Amino acid sequence: MIKILIIRCGALGDLVYSTSVIEAMKLQFGDNTIIDFITTPIGKGLLINDKRVNKIFILKHKKIPIFLSTIKKEIIKYSKQLHYDYLISLESGKQFISLIKHIEAKHKIGMGLENISLPENTNRAYLTKLYYKSILKDYFFEKAKPKIYGSNISKYNLESNFIVIAPSNSHNKKSGINYRSWRFDYWKELIQKLSKEYNLVILGAKGEEDFFNHIKPYPTNVTDLVGHLNIGELVSVVKNAKASICTDSAIGHISAAVNTPVFVLMGPNSTIVDIPFSTKENKIIPISLHLACSPCYKTIRMKQCKNNICMGNITPEMILDTLQSHKIIKNIY
């Protein structure tokens, strides 16, 4: 029986597309493979519903040194008892170096542990797969894809055939321009027009209520679940949706992983690098103006931009037309 420990402590969207490693290891080594995870509290919320995962170590404070961290000492002790066959690191931060060094495993692969040649202008989720490719057969490498599991949502009594609207992203509390966000008045217009014919569900995280006040009040046929769902419920709501509309955020990656058609508004981000992972089973549609200055995310060009036209010039009509062309909605003009 092969025993594997995986480290992934990034944002929710990063963990979602990194779940391809679970399927990859099960394909390569068999269903009885033991897979443990080191992740964040949010990560536990995602993995707790995945029966393929055995044990979850919650690393809340990544920078605390080993001698001051109860959980890091527990992980190291457990590794010496279990004797992992593989440690797979999907984190490159310096704060993980000491922990990785002290964990007992026959083989240690992944970020910061191997010299891996990474192709440029390549999808982030695909690049993540390259960090564990060395132990896979080619067929299993190609077949492995993100897969996540939700929890029961019957208590919310959602109408069938609804569309998810997820306007926020992880930068909505930062000062200055949120370059990945769409205009509030456009969100209001889109919601108003779609809700005339379709049930909508608004999604967002707890603590983002102030952001959503800018697009309220909602019309009829709209269910507001902002701040009400745990991660498992969030996954299930997205999975049961007819489609989802979002900016570059975790909702896009979740939608792709559960095969819900997703329409992602993208301005400064790359429609190749940052788009959710594409498979034969899902449908991912980036909505982008493809301006000459894009992508510019995390560059001087973005910091110097004052009007954010790559997002601001995307109109509600463009989104409605795209939804119609992909047969998600009928003509509602």
C-alpha cells in the first residue's frame, strides 16, 4: 500500500485545481493508496467531503517555526510512524522548507524539490500537474483532472435550473482599483435582466457583505446566499447550477471541477494561464476584450492603469449574447 503526503496551502481556487493530484495518485497506485493532506482551514472545508483523502492536517500558521508549532511537530511525528512513500509539495514558499526537510518520506518531489522545466504561457492548473508527472505513467498524467465533492443543500430549497452569479473575488477588500472586478452598475443591470426569465443565486464569502451592498436591492427570482454556505455547500450549489458567471475567482475553478458551464469575466488576467482547467467534460468560456495591453496582471502596466477598461468596457449585453450563443439562455432583450 502506497502512502502519500501532499502539501497545498494556497487559496481555495488553487486547491481546487490541485485536486488533480488525488486522481493521479489513485490511478497510478490504486484505490487503496493512502493520501494525506497538509492544507489550510479553508482547504479542510473542501477536502473533508472527499472520501479519497485519508487524513487532513490543518496548517493555520505557516510561518511559525517547528519548535513553536504543535501541528508541525505532529505532522513530523506522524510521518515517522507512517513512513510515507511520497511527499508531494505543491507549495514553493520558503516557510515550507524546514517542514519538508523534517518530514519522513522515501521520495520527495514537487515545487522547490526538483528542477522542472515549465513551459511559458501555460495554464496554471496544468503546470501544477507537471510537479508530480515524474511518478506517473503518461496515460494517467493526461487523464488526471480536478475533482471535488460537495455536501447536502436541501435545506436551502433552491429552485431548479438556476444560474449562479458570483461578482466578488479575493481582492475586493483592497484599497484602490480592484483590477479583476466588474462595474457594480453592470452587475445590477445583468442581474435585473436575467432575473426576469431565470432564477439566480448570488454567491459570496462571509465578510463580503459590504461589497454586495453595492449591487442591492435584488429583484425577485434572486436567492442571496452570500456568507451562508460552507465550502461543501458552495460546491454543491455550483454543481447544481445551469451555469455560473464570475470574475477570476474560486467560483470559476469550482465550476470547472464539477462540470458546470462557467463564464469568466477576464481583463488583466490571462485567458490561457489563469483560466480554469479545461477538460472534455466541462465548458469554460472566458469573456474578454483581448486588448493589446492585456494581460497585465501584477505588472507595472497594471499599476499605472487608471481606468481599467479591460473590465469596464465589457458590457452586460456582451455577457447576455455569450450566454445565448452557448444556449444557456434564450433571447431576453
